[in-house]
Amino acid sequence: MSQTMPPENLSSRLLTVLSLPLFERVHELSILFDRCSLRQVHEIFPHVVHSIFGIDGNPLGWGLRTTTLENNPLQFQTLNQFFGVCGPWMRVCHRLLVDQYKFELDINLLPAKFVSLLQNGQNPSFYAELINVETMMQQVSTLSLNAFDFYVIHFVLHALQPLHSINPIAMQIHNVRSKTVYLKLVAEYLNNFLPLVPDARIEPVHFSSGVKAPQPLPAQALQPQRQPRYIKISSSYRNGGNVSVGGGSPSASVGGNMSPQSNSPNASSQRAYAWRSESVLHFFVDIWLRYDIESEHHLPSSDFVRGVRTLVKQVHFFANGAQLDHSSLCALRKVSLSMVKVRIYAFIVGLIDRWPLDSSLMVVLELWLSYIQPWRYTIAALNNKAPSLSYRPPISSCFDGFIIDNLIMYTHVFTQLMPHFGRLDYTVYRNAFMLYRLATIFSQHDLVDKLQRFEQIHAGNAFGFDSPQRQVNIMNKSVSPGTQWNQSVNTSSVKLFSFTMQTQMETFLLVISMARNSVLRDIAKLRNEIAEKQRSEGFLKNFYKKMFGECTQEEVTLREFSRIPEVLRQCIDAFCRTFNVDQANLSMHETLPEEPSIPSAPAVQNFSFFDASDTLDTSKLNPHQMSLNASNLHAAVDPATLPIQTNEVRALVRILHFVSEKINKKYGSQLQGFYVRDDYFGKVSRQLLYAPMTEQWFDKSSGHVEICENLVPPRVCLRPLGSISALTTIGCSMILGQLVWGSPLLGIFILATVLLVYIMLQALFS
């Protein structure tokens, strides 16, 4: 170790380092940690953690949730290497475990539900050695955590920051599928500390200490507000686990010093291996799945939901390895899934209730589908899995217990989702694909058979409680206020395979069939428009476009549209098989007018937002009509300003756009005069210049959607020269000129001459 940093310079040096740009900050911070003594590292460690995650300052922190490989590759790699499981930061965290240094965490930073649980004395035994109780108020005030736990709990809490609502950069990133460095680290931490493979090595391996020093419980221990009515012994206890008090969390069986191996001679060495996994599992599950969606002002961001999905998938992997694991992690594997189970239902139901009706609903759907398919996350499935979402591993009988215990997750969540799917716009491919994902999962023959059989047998005890009435009471507390499940357990409204549900699915599939027919009509209309445009442009221009692979915006839209009818057809077929719906009842309506009447609903007229009459009553529009009307509203932008495509050279396109803008700005009036001329010169100008158009876009800055327009005059656009096909043509002409005439410039001259003749002929016959 280098010379120790003088204490009087430590604080000022730390402030200087934390104010540096990221790359220099990481480098200087690593040097600072090497120069400091262990006591000095303990002194500055919490300040660095607060800086990383923006505690009492900039909520972006070091940008873990706004940095992606696409927007900043260097910063992404720097953060990923620094915070990785084998990176410098993890070595610092484990270095502080030598003397079991403790750090205080204010419980006000924790979710409100979690704080309430701690204050009421209902905390799992895992937190018994961590809580500090204020003697005067007899309330939990702080948690005493070692360096590793202190960092991990702040890392987990960082996902709850509503960055998407307070920072435009985060809003843009969280609404796309880009993976931030935070999500990359989430997957890395969970895969390392909750390993899939039994007896896996958890990094970092070498550190001086590691067993959590037991904290003495407060002299006057916190007691639950209500005494437990009965004691329920879980299956994990019969396999070597501990007693779990009824109504408490299953996680209690692995907390604190109550490790399943605590009576064995090598309990200390076993706990030294397992305690980090206990901390990671408890912090991620207890904090993330206790996010109170109903009471929070901000809806969680999509990247947070994707992080929860990563957690669910890794817990499945972790739990499914219990039968093959004989290490100290075995007991933790056995209870990990039950820790998720008791909270995941309320979490997903709350998300579905508040999530907007657009294609971003896919992240919530994928979270739910990941939880209800544990057979996808086994060692065998991972080794045999084809790289496709269409892979359907067989459902072994060993998962029957999971399906029975989580039957409510299959039935109630499905029935809650269907009204949302009935209001989606299926002219958008992502919405159609979302329905396809749901349909294909619930059309698996072995899954449908199991659900039908278990729903008939275990419908009254679907959530693993000791009585059907207790199950209903818990569900009533989990759902949103004002929503109550029927007190009769065997109610048909919650049964997935009943005549009532079959009737509802038939009505739903009728709406999907009409949406499919509407898309088919739009495709036919768009094809006619493209064909008419091609006829007006002439043979030579169409041949040129096909030769160089140029596509218009209409052709791109048609290609997107053309995928939708087949996807919707497969959805209809799958749901008909699952719910025994006769497709003949749907085909009878295919020749009816735009909006046939739905059973039990009054007939409605074919209203439209584009009706010019003064008697339009939009309150009579049903969701399907609103979807069809909304699909007629499209933003129109200048093709020259579209995002750079993969078949274009990014730097060259930007240069050509800059040159085009300069030409248009300087000679705009002359170009417009050339374009409107009626003689042959005007025809040539119309072949060379982009046609005038009206740009349209949606402005939401005022709180409501407004359609804005801007008239774009005739203009020069050199962007086509930046495509790879154009550059390839120029290169081939230069090579041909060199080989045939001995001069590459002559090849370019001949190419330009051919293009000029082509344009003049095209103008002549236009």
C-alpha cells in the first residue's frame, strides 16, 4: 500500500475527486482507496455511496440508470468494470469487512410498506440483527449494516427513484429497450450471488472475514400488534428449515443467526459462504416487491419493471437448483421462491391497474409470464433452449405444486388483463405481438390441462393459505381500494375455464377479428396507393429504386402492416383452442358492417372523429371505434430528417444534410421558382428536388395532445448519396473506369452522364 493520506486533507481530496469527470473520478478514487488506511476508507465510504446514488443531491448520481452502450460506450464500460462483482468497488466493500465496520442507514429511505413492517415488529428474523431501536420512542430508527450490505441496499433503492418523471434523458431511455448499466449490474449481481449452478463459486472469493457478527437484540424487543392465531410449519422446515409463524414472511427461516446449519460444527464457515446471498435476496425482494404502486404518486419506470423481471427469472433459476445443491445455500434456495410468491401478486395487479394502454405494457406482461413459467428457468431448459421466444419446454410434474400454490396468478391476472387487451390498437405491430405472446403461452396443451384440472380441485385454496376465507381476505387487501373479490370462493367470475369466461372470450375474439379485418382493408388501401404512385412515376424511376433497394415510407409502413393479420390470426386460433370457442361464430361476422353489435350491449352507429357534422357524440364511441379513429392519426415528418438507417453511413449523412441545409437556405426562393415552372426545365427540377409537403407532429408540452403543422417547400436533399448502395455504385464505377479506361474519374463521369440522361428521359415522359 502507498503512503497513507493525511487526515486533514482527506475530506477536501474526496470532494475534489467526486467533482471530476467520470473516467478521471473512477481512476482517482481507486488511487485514493489504495492510499487510505482502513479507518479512513470507513470514514469516506458512505459519502462515496451517497454520491454514486445521488443521496441528498443530484438524483441521477453517477448515471447508472441513464448510461447505455448506445448513448455512451466509454462511460458504460467504465461503470460496468468499476462496479462489477470482481471490480475495484467490490474489493473495497469486502476490504471493510475485516474489522466488521458498521454504517447507519436511516429507515426513512426505505419504502413506506417496509418501514411500517419494521415499526410494527413484523420484520423477518433476518433484520433482527440489523435494526436499531430508539429507546425513548421505542421505534426503529436506523439499520446497522456492514459495507457490503450498505452498498447493496442503496443499489436496490436506486431503482425506486422516479428518474423518468424528473429527467428527460431518463424518460427517453426508460421508454425503449436499451439496457442501462444499472440493469447490466442487476443481472450480474443476481447471477453471481444467487447462482444457477449448485456449488457455484461466488465472487469475490478472497476476503478476510465475512460472517455477519450477530447484533444483540434490543432490550425491549418489538412485538407484533396482534398475536399469531396459529403456527404453521412450512415444508422447508420438514426438510431441514425452521419454523415460520403463521402470517409472517417465509423469509424468516433464513434470517439472522437462524441458519439451517446453525447446529452443525461448521456453521460459521457455511454462513461465511451464504450470508451475502441472504442479503442480496432479502434486499431485492423486500424492497422491490414492496413498492406501493397504489399510493405512490409516480408510476414505476419500465426499466424498474425489467429489473424486477430479471430478479424473478434469477430466483426461479436459484430455487430450481435446490434439489441438486448440498451446500449451505440449499436452505436459502428452498425458501427463495416463497419469499417472492407472497408479494408478487399484489405487485403485478397494481402495475396492471395503473399502466398506460400502449405497447409499453409488454414489460408488465413479460414480468408476469416469466413468473408463471418456472420450467423455462432450469439447468436443462437453459442447455436445450433454442434462441427463440417460441421455445416451449415440457412442463414436468414437479411443477404441479407451483401451479397449485400460484393458481391465482394464472386465473385472476389473466381475467384482469383481458379488458386492457380489448382496448389496444392492433394496427400497431407491437400490440399485436403482445397479444400473440399471451395467446401462445396459454395455448400450451399441457399447461391448459393442468390449469383446468387444478382449478376444479384447488380453486378454494389457490394461494396456499389454510382456509379459503383467509385467501379471499388477503386478496381483498391486495387489490386496489373499492375492488372486492366475491366472498364466495367458487365464484364463476374468477374461474378461467367456465361458460362465462368462454362467452367473454368469444366477444373479445370478435373484436380481434374485426380489428384484423380493419388492418386487411388498410393494407389493401395502402397497396393501391403505392401502385398508383408507382404508375405515376414511370418504369425507369421504379426500376432505379428496385435496383438500389430504396424504400418509401409507404412501403415501410406496408411491410409493418403485412405482419399483423397473420399474428392476429394465430392469436384467434390459439384462444379458440384454449377456451373451446367455435371459430364459425367469428367468421359469421366477417362480412358484417364495421361495428356489429356486441351481446348485451346496445347497437351503436359508426361514429368517427372526422365526422364534419355538429351532432357527433363521442361518448357513444366504444373502445374499438376509438382505437380505429386513433389509428388514422399519424405523424408526418420530412424524409430528410428521419433517423439514420443501418444502410447509411452516419458521418456522411450528417455532412450531406448540413450541405443540403446551406443550399436550401441560400437558394430556397430560386428552387421554389424552378419547381413550379410548367416547361421542360420545371419537369427536370421536379425530378431532382424533393416535393413540398406539410409536416405534422403531436405536441404534448401543454399537458394535452395538439397537432402541429409546418409547410416544407421544395428542397435539395443529398442524403441518398450517403447510403451504402450509392457508395457501392460509385466505387464500382471508379473500379470499372480504372480497369477499362485507365482513369477512375472517367468512370464517375460516365456514371453521372448515365444518371443525367435517365433524369432527362424521366422528365420527358412524366
